[in-house]
Amino acid sequence: MREWVRGYEQASREKREREAAEREEQKKKWQEEQARQEEERVRKEEVKAQEEEPEFLRVKLLAERGDAEAQAQLGLMYELGRGTKVDHIEAFKWYMLASKSGVAWAQVNLGLAYFNGRGVDQNDKEAAKWFHKAALSGSTGGQKELDGSGVTALCRLVQRGAAVSVSIIRRSTSG
């Protein structure tokens, strides 16, 4: 009987060891597949960045020379990681420069940066200020951006208790 028990225990131990080895093998294969997928993703991103880099450099040169529209575009490129790595602080900086020059869609994006705390400390008062400036600009592009994302942000600003002028809401919701 003892021999049978020892044999059973030995068989059970061997089975557990085989199962553990199989799990380790599966884990190793999964990790290798994950690494392969990550390498492929990085390679695709590098190719995309190389394709976008000349445009990024062209826009950056114009922005550095003071072209307000290029400054706004550069902010967007930093925000989305187009031709460069995502950098919300740089995006904020370029949106601010473009906004001060009156680029309405940059003013909306600057308001959203303040609203969401992207690249800057979250600040409802500043967000409302930049949404207001964008709404007052009356530009079609800025108005469209404000209608698309700013209205939701304005509603949340009101919910947060920020002092938002009724004229901002009227202007942002009218066609």
C-alpha cells in the first residue's frame, strides 16, 4: 500500500511539475508575443514620426518666426504627438502664443487645456476666460470648435461653480 501511495504522490508531483512547466512555457510565449507586438507598434510609430517630422520642422520654423497660425498648429502637433512626442506643456506654450495673437481655435484649445489641466494647472476661471475670447472672436472655425467641445466644458464650468457670463453660453450655442 505504501508503494502505491508513494507512486501516486510521485505521479501527482510529476503532473504538477509538467503543468507548471507548461504554464511557464505559455507565459514565455505570451511575453514574447507581447514584446513582438510592442516592437511592431514602436516601429510603426517611428515610421509615422519620420514621415511627419519634415512637416513638424517646417511648422516649428514658422512658429518660431512669429506666425500665429503656425504657433497654433505647432501646439496641436505637440498635443497629438504629430512629428514629435506628445508634450502637453509645449502644446500649452504654443497655444498661449497663438491665442494672444487672436487665433480663435487656439483660444478654444487653450481653454480646454486650462479646463482639463493639460500642460498647466487646472483653472476654471482661465478656461472660462479663453472660451469667452474664442466666442467673442466670431470666427467660424473658433465657433465650430467651441460648439463641438466648449459647450460641454462650459456646462461643466457652470456645474463647478465658475462664474461664466451668460453671453458666452448664448454666443457658443447660437449658429
